[in-house]
Amino acid sequence: MDAESARDARDTTRDRSWGRVLLQVAILVTAFLAMVAFSVVLAKVTLTPSPASRDLVTSNLHPGRSLRQYAEDYTFLAACKQAGGNLVLGMPFGVLLPILVPRRLRMIRMVLLTVLVIVVVELVQGALVAGRAFDIDDVILNTAGALLGYLLLGRRLSHRYHVLAEAPARKAAPDRPRRPEPAPAPAKRRSAKAATPWARARQGMRDGFTRIRVRKG
């Protein structure tokens, strides 16, 4: 019966470990596919030529200049659309990248990867795409959106995934027959003779003679 229980416990542990591995693979594949889909959207949004804006856009290497332009030259809705669009465009980085990178320093890794990807995209669209230009404020807004996405959702999702990935599979040890515990040693019973008043008196007399002999010696 014990061997059968141990076999069932091992089978259950094996099934759980396989289920954990399959769940990890499913999460990774889903995050990877979502990242690919987001990359396609990002490329379509940022690398699509805009010939009508060729004479209007200029490169911006001074942080804050485009943001001031949004506040001064754009309407409120247009400024919110421009700045908010860049924030939303960076959020998927903060949600998906923490799952794909190691757990240690995942926020720093996510920020560095986001900055790297956005800088590359801005350089490519500024150099190769008509009507597009490199803008450092877009990098700042996209990175801020990535941090916002990480704080709102990415931190919790990545924490749960990495805890699941790092949790050791608990192996159920087979139940071993326990050894019978030794019975407690019986307490020594005092003899009825030692418990009588006469015996106690004789013992007291012996102790007294012993003390006297010790003093005389």
C-alpha cells in the first residue's frame, strides 16, 4: 500500500512539473508573438513615409523642444494626441519585455532595451524615411510609456511568470514505514521497605554516624 501511494505521488509530481513547463512555454510564446505583432505595428507607424511633411519636420536633438512646440503651436487635442500616442506606443515594451528578460534587474534591462530599440528606429526613420526625422523627445516619451506600462501591468505579470519559472518542483518522498518508537523505560519503584518510617529513621541514623566520623577524621 505504501509503495502504491509513493508511485501515485511521483506520478502527480511529474504531471505537475510537465504542466508547469507547458505553461511557461505558452507564456513565452504568447509574449514573443505579441512582441512581434507590436514590432510590425511600430514599424508601420514610424517607418511609413510622409512626403507631405518633408519640408516641415526637422531633427531634434534638444530634449523638450518638441514638447514646447506641442504646447505652443498645437491645439490641446492635437498635443494630447501627439504626446499620448508616443506614450501608448512605448507601453508594450514595459509589459512584454520584463517577461522575456531575466528577472534580475528586469526594470533596468527593460529601460535599456526600450531606449536602444527606439533610438535605432528614430535613426532609421530620420535617415531613410521621407517626411520623418530623429526626435529625442519621441525617445523620452516612448521610454516614459514603457515605464508606465511596467508599473501598471508589466511588473505584476513578469513577477508571476518568473516565480512560476523558478519554483522548484516538489518531489513527494515515498512514505517509509516508521520504526516503532521504543517504549519508555519503566520508572524505578521505590521499595515498600524504603518508604516505611522505620527505614527512613535508620537511614537518618546512618547519615548522622557518617557525618560524625567525617568530623572526627
